[in-house]
Amino acid sequence: MQHRSVSTIRNQVYQILKEDICNGKYRPGQWLQENEVATQLSVSRSPVREALRQLAADGLVVEIPNKGVFVKEFTSRDIEEVFDLRVLLENYAIGRLRDNLSTAGMEQLMACLAELERAHAQNDLRRYIDEDARLHSLLVELSGNSLLRSMYDRVHSMNQQFRIYSLTSKKRFDESVDEHRGMIHCLLTDSTQEAQAINRQHLQLAREKIIEHLAQLSAQGPDAPLPEPPTEPR
């Protein structure tokens, strides 16, 4: 019974730390001290240690012997590789939708797109990014391949802490919602190759913006603020 309790706490700590890393509370390169995290979360060090091991397996943190565990600092090469895999996995999933997209699946895609458009209309960048992530994950989920979903989850997690950097300009914010509309329209009209082409271009533009912003952050130093939602008039 005690083992089950520890496992549950470990999973809770893991989810909290993962969310905080992806949302930018812990910045790239920041030291995650076991004692400090355990105190903040009011738990013992054991579930924190186990959660950090899982995060290391996910590629979100790195453990340096005799120094500690640090939030992973991604290089431009890392971002290139993550997005290469996203293109491969997502476009494979899109290709499978030709034979696996049910009426219920179509309704899910349209509902997700509607939420995305609503967030865009309200200029709510952070909610838009959450809906963006949900839409791309939904494409993989609807493919019907459970192993693909498992592989995608890890790649997606590695991308999460940088997702906001892809939409730091008003122009890119507007382009993004148009790209999603076009992709969903193609899926609903059985234009699979067009949907894959739009997704490939969409991810390429996101990759370029992230790499560009990482370069700016590197030049500004470790205390550079996170980007704010676009505020230019519509």
C-alpha cells in the first residue's frame, strides 16, 4: 500500500514539474534542486528524485554527475531535430487519416479548430498555443496508431517549453490560424497531400521562429523575459 502511495505522489510531482518546465517557470539551464523542489511541493525527496529521472528520460532535463539536474538547454540543432521528427510523425498520422477519420473524428477536429479560432479572435496567445498543441496531438491520436502516439508524446514534450516563441509576431500569429484552417479543410475534403504540405510548411515556419528567438534570448542573457502576446491592433 505504501508503494502505491509513493508512486502516486511521484506521478503528481512529475506532472507538476513537467508543466512548469513547459510553461517556462523553470528556464533552460536552471538547477532543479531536490531539497528545494521537495519543500515547495511539501513532499519528501524520494518522489522528486523519481520524477526528475522520468523527466531526464523524456529529454526535458539533464543530470550532470556530481552537480545536479538542470532543465535542458536546447540548441538550434536540437530544435531542427525535434521538428524533423514532428514533420515525419504528424504527416504520417495525416496520411493514415484517409482511412481512419470517422465522423466523430471530423467533429473533434472542427471543435478543436473552433477553439483555436476563438483564442485567436480574442488575441489570447497562451490559450491559442494550448489549443494549437491539442490540435496537433489530436491528428496523431485520430490516426489510430497507439505506438505512434507514444513516440509523439515525447517529441511533443521536448517542444513544449519553446512553443510560445513560434508566435511572437502578430503576422505569424495570423498566418498560423490560417494554416490550421487550411489543413483541417483539406482533411475534411480528403485532400491528404495538401494537408501534409500545409503542415510541413507550418512546422517549418514555427521552427524558424523558435530558432530565431532562441538566438535573441542567448544574446540577451538568462534573465530575458518571456514573450508577451501580440498587442498590435487587428
